[in-house]
Amino acid sequence: MIRPLKTLWFFLVVGMALGLMSIVLPPDGIQVAGFTIHLPTLESYLVKDTTSYADITDLIKNSEDIDSLPDITKVVPKEKFTIHGIEKIDPKDTLKAQAGELAKSIYRIKFPKGGRKELLNFFKKLKTKNSVRVMHYGDSQLEGDRITNYIRNKLQKKYGGSGPGLIPALQPYDSYASIIQSDEGNWLRFPIFGKVNPRVQHNKYGPLAAFSRFAPLMPDSLYTDSIIYHAAITIKESKVSYNSVRNFQKISVFYGNARRPVEIKIEEKGKLVTTDTLLVNTDFSVFQYVLAEPTKEVRIEFTGADSPDIYGISLEADSGVSVDNIALRGSSGTFFRKIDYAQLQRAYNVLDVDLFIMQFGGNVMPYVKDSADVIRYGKWFYSQLATVRKMHPQAAMIVIGPSDMSYKQGGKYVSYPLLPLVRNELQKAAFRAGCGYWDMYEAMGGYNSMPSWVRAKPSLAGADYTHFTPRGAKLIANMFYNALMVESIRK
């Protein structure tokens, strides 16, 4: 039988021990065998919790579809007139006023002095140029085409075009929102960021910052042409209706560094439509074929004694807008200067890019220790922007900063303390390079807004307090799209 007094003493001793440990242990916990052990601080028991989280109710409500508005660029100035002695306002001006009210709820893109000029030229191209290309670079927030596909669908519905744009020959991630892709053969992917494969003896990685091969990568001294390799890629439209790329008609295969001729075949729904041979000993070439009619499924087959480095495959319409999703998990956006300058410049010229969207910053958050680290990253990032702009000055460029991100502190999820400084340095880098800057951190609610996105019903962000759910990705994509489009009507 347990005596009450002994039980009381047991809980008192345990409580005192825990209390002492909560004083001694650091607030961020200690690492033990790869795990972080946290204990509530004594202060958390004695002081009322004052942690507050952003209210995103109006943000969700006001994220309307700007495409539902009339074309207010054609609305006449405000005019009053009188009917039977009663003063009236031109109804067209009422529409303009409604557009103005919606515009107030949109978190705007910021520009340096004179920085809107290139974006205005981009909007002119959307209306006058036969084909327009947008390249959306980013980190794991873009995985699975989760944000880009909403922007793509909006632009294509408004300005024409179809297809997923530029995709890798080997998909590095499990899911892809806009298409279903399957591979045959021994494909390998070689990225220039992260852990770089030491067997790659060059820095010609192409516009996706990675290339794919279906034959082993080996030096010339070990190369043999006695083995013939076969590989294929099948791409189909995704059945997810709101992510539909509808169809595509123009097929472009970007490649280089082939040591032997490789046969390429294209089949459309099981029917062979063309056969050709890829060029050898080139840095960056394109094989292009335009189908007689748009399709939703294509198979590309390769056969040869070696594999070229395949930098990407573009599937698009013969005209309209193409939007490329370039998701680079773990990247901080500091790889552009590592890629061969001449090759990357040629790639951008061949692709004829009209707008770059650079969405980075989130991956540095867990690693920057102080303001010096952040300032150093901002300078690195500026050098990347300046390099790309020098390569392809005719394109507009917008930088999207990181979202709010939370870490656990004393049992509560709070924003990383250096996140606002990272945002400031990225905006400084963007302005210095002459680019626009869209502040995703502030747009989604600012400090301590991520927990509100996680706890929304239904949830807008995942349990890692970093990445958006598909619903949240759609919301943030629509917010950016509205911010982009309002610039087309702003005087």
C-alpha cells in the first residue's frame, strides 16, 4: 500500500528536479543523440503567455480574382451628368472605383526608382508578342509545381498558351501537379547545387541548374561504344482539373555534350510521328518538333552508344504564354554564377525569356547565426541577380522573398528572429539589381503569421511550419498573380 505522504514527497522531489532543470537548460533545448530535448521554462509557468499570431481572416477574404474585374484601362475619367435635376456619376467610373478598392487589398510589388519600366514592357509583350516565356525559379516551396501552376494557368487563360513549359528529363520529386511523367531506362540527374557529383568535369548544367543522362557518366579513357542504351520519357496531362495544362503542340529537347550520335523518336499516343539524330560535340543545342495537332500525351525515345546531357524538355503551345517551374530543393539561389556563363546565356537567348521570377531565401533561415551572415547572403544573392540580368537584359525580373517560417521556442511556434533582416537584405539586393520585390512574408501577414496559416480551417500550411499545403499554395499564388496584374492597370 502506497502511503499518501510518500506520494506527496515523490511529486515534490520530481517537481523540484524538473524546476531546476528548466532553469539550467537553455530555452532552445539540448541535443542528445540527434534529438532536441525541451523543457518548459520556469517563466512559462509564472508569466502569462503573451504570444500573439497574425489575424489572416481579411487576407483570405480579400484574395479575390482580379480577372473578374473589367478592363479598367479603357474606362473614361470620372464624369458627372444631370438627369431630371439629379446629379449622376458615369457608371463606368463606378467600375473603376470598385477596381480601386480591390487594388487596395492587394499587397503590391515594390520597385526601385524606374524599376517598373521593364515590367510594363513585359505586359506589352503579352499583348503583342507571339510567344512569351516566364521562368519561375525557387526552392522547395515550388516543388510539385504547386505555386507556379496556378500562375501559369491564370496567364494562359488570359493571354493564351498551354503546356507545362520546361521540365527535367528526370523528375527529382515524387509528385508533379500539372503532368504525369514516367521514365524508362537508367536515368540519372546531376544538379550543380547541393552535393555535386565529382564525376562531372564541367560546369555546363543548363537553365534548370541540372542535367539528366541515360548512359553512365565516365571519362573518355573508360568510354566504350560497344553498349547501346535505350531510354524513354512519357508525359501525360494530369487529371487534376484545376492544374490542367490542357495540351501542348511544340516539343523542344535541349541537350549538349554528346560524344556519339543518338537517335530520337517522338510518338504521339502510340503513333510514331518523327525520327531524327541529335548532334554531337555541342554545348547547347535544341531539337524541336511541332505536332500537326495539339496533344495531351507524348513519348520521347532515345537510342545510342552514349547519352547527351539533357538540360530539359519544353512542352508548350505554338503561341501564347509558357511558364517554367524550376523547383530546386535546398537551394538558396546562389548557383547561377557557378554555371558556365556562355552556355547559360545562350540557353536564355534560345528560350527567349521575357520574365524571371526568383523565389528564394527560405533555405538560409535555419543556418544564419547573426546579421553578418544575413548581410553576406544578401551580397551573394545580388551577384546572382546581376549576372542573370547581364546575360539577358531584355527580360524583366521580380524577386519573391521567403514566407514566414516558424521554429519552436518554449513550446510555442514563433518566427525566426533573423527573418525580417533576410527579407530586408533580399529587397536591398533586388533594388540594387533593378528588380521588383514582392514581400511574401508581409503579404501573408508578417511576424507570427505562419502558425495562423497552419491552424486555418482547412489548413493553409503544413505541420513543419514552413511549407504551404496545396490550398495555401493556391492562395499565395493568387495573391502574387493579383499583385502582378494590378501593375498592368496601374498608372
